[in-house]
Amino acid sequence: MSKMQLKIQGDFKLTAANSKITAKEYDEALALYEQAKDLYASAVLKEFTVSDPVDLEDKIKQNLASVYKNWVASLIFKSEVDSSVAADSLLKAIAVSVEGAGSGYDDAITGNLHTAYHNLGLHYHKSRDFNQAIEFLEKAKAIKNDDMSTSYFLGLCHLAKNDLANAELEFRASVDLAKDDDAALALNSFCKLIKSKIDQNQDIKDALKEAFDYLNALQEEIQIENVESANMICSHLAQIQLIDGDDITETIDLSKVINKNDGLVAQLTDAALYLNSTGEHKNCVKMLLGIQKFAEDKSQIQDYLTSLWLGHHDSEGEAEILGDDGHEYTIDDFNFA
């Protein structure tokens, strides 16, 4: 076939492949893209004839670039709809992207390559193969270093491997990238950043203050949508203030924080009782005394305090009387060393 004939055949295959993608018939589309690629590649090698248009070569190369761009996109689509072939489809997408580099549509092809690396990283993260996940997510990051999701999942992988320092770095990057565009991801990243600092026995006050200030500036409906992250941030904040009496936000009204977050009183109460189970009796009592100020049902907290009082005194009858009379406990009621 002549150069023009090969181009016409390639155009036919390319158009048919695009139609198959629209119909979500990915296997047929992929086969047609590969055929179109072979036809255009052969056309490039053919000599011009006197009857060929002067811009024929440019049109062939432009269509070949379009094949690569759409071919990679189709492989990515297929990986998303059929998890059983996700890894194979994404590895093929990477190979096609590398092959198509320099053919044209470089930005689109590079973008698809980033997506393929990123999605392959997510695939291995889901499979708990964290080393492989990190390898491909790092390749995605090398192409596009401002992708908030890539940094977030890198952080999760490092956290799963107990590589806390690198986890902290990635969550810090994810927070900074997500703040203006994705509140849910930013709040999740704040929570993971705080966890990585706790696991490294680092001070979390600065991170907590930043997280709370960000949370507090969000619209109320966004706070409600992200109540789990909001409660985690507020719970850590409240624990520090209840135990240390340290207002790390300078202007925070702790009652508003607790009352605005459903379930936070119960969450803080559980945290206080956990401290008691680990031998941190004084901190447990400090938290319960603080929680009691904000709890709607103060009787349950009073019962806990009475039970704890019994652990530090010999007079059971006196404790019962204190509890029945609604005695307002203070830290001085407890005999802590």
C-alpha cells in the first residue's frame, strides 16, 4: 500500500477504536488502536509520491500521536472497570506511553503516564504490597510532584511500613497541596500527620493548632461531612487541654468544640478510661473532671469519678455519699503521689 493508503486505513481503525471506547468496549478498542499504530508507523516509513499532499507526513504523525494518547487512556479505563486485569493494563499503559513519547501530544501522553503510575501504585497499596506501591507512586511523583493524592498514598504506604519520618513528610506535603482544593483529603492528611508525629513521640501541638484553625475556617456543612476527621482533631486537642490545661489555640472555647462535634464527649470519656487502664490515673481524672463540665449527662461521669475515688480511699460509704450528694469532685479529692 502507498503512504496515503496506509494513512486512510489507519484513520479508519482510529475512528473505529474511538467509537468502541464511547461504547465502553475496551478490548475491541485496544486491538484497533494497536492496528492503527502499526498502519501509521508503516506509513511514516513509506516514500512520498508526486501525488501525495505536502502535509501528509504531518497528518500521519499527528494521528499516530492521537493513537498513543487514546490507547493509553483506554488501558487506564479498562484497569478501572476490571480489577482482575488492572496491573497488566496499567503496565501496558506505561509501556505504550514510553513508546509514544516524542510522537506528539506530549503533555497528554505524560499526563496519562503519570495516571498509570499513580493508579498502579494504588493497586499495589490495596494489595498491601507497599514496596511496589511506593516504587510506582514515586515514579508518578517524579512526573507530577504537586499531586495531593500521590503524596497522601505515599504517606499511607510509609506509615504501613512504620517508616514514620517519610510518612510525616508525605502527609505534610498532602496537607499543603490539598488545603485549597480538597477539604476532605486535607483533613485526612492532618489526621495522618498527627498520628505519625504521635508514633514518633513528637510534640503535636503546632500541627493540632494548624489543623483546628483549618477545620474551624471551613463551612459548617463541610465540617459535618468530615465529622470523623473533625472529631479526631478535636479529641486530641481537647485531651491536651483537659490534661495540661494548655490552650494551644489561644482563643479556643473548648465547650464550643465539644458541643459542635456529636459523640466527642463519649470519645473523650473512652480515652480517659483508657488512660486509667494504662495506669495514668491522674490524667484520667483530669480528663473526666474537664469532660463533666460539658457533658449533658453528668451522672455517668460522676459515677466514673466515684469509682475512681474508691481506688484511692478506704471508705466506700463516704464515696457513695459523695456520689449521691452530687459532690463536685476536684483533683484534690484523689490521693495521687
